Amino acid sequence: MGAVVSCIGNLFKTIGRVIMAIINGIGSIIMAIVNGVVTFLDIIVSFLTCQGCHSRRRSKIGGRRHGAHHGTTTSTI
């Protein structure tokens, strides 16, 4: 009689572990989706606020500024 109760207890523990594994898997999938959406929105916001544009603008402006003086030499002969 004790063996039957032990088997039934182990069966319920196993079913509980399977259900928790499924719930953990679903939670991981939802977290991955939410993290992806947050990352995507972060990219959109940084683009709209020109955080990505500023580094390109600075390099172009800096390149023009340096390009205007590049190659110009003065000689006192």
C-alpha cells in the first residue's frame, strides 16, 4: 500500500515538474519577444533623436574642415 502511494506521489511530482518546465519555457519566449521589442523601440528612438546621425555629421563636418586646410602649404622662398 505504501508503494502505491509513493508511486502516485512521484507521478504528481513529475506532472508538476513538467507543467513548471512548460511555464518556464513560455515565460522565456515571452521575455525574448519583449526584449526584442524593447531593443527595436530603442533603435527607433535613437534614430528619431539623431543619436546615430550625430556621429556621422561630426565626421563629415570634421572631414570638410580638415579637407579645406589639407594640402595647403606656404613657403617663404
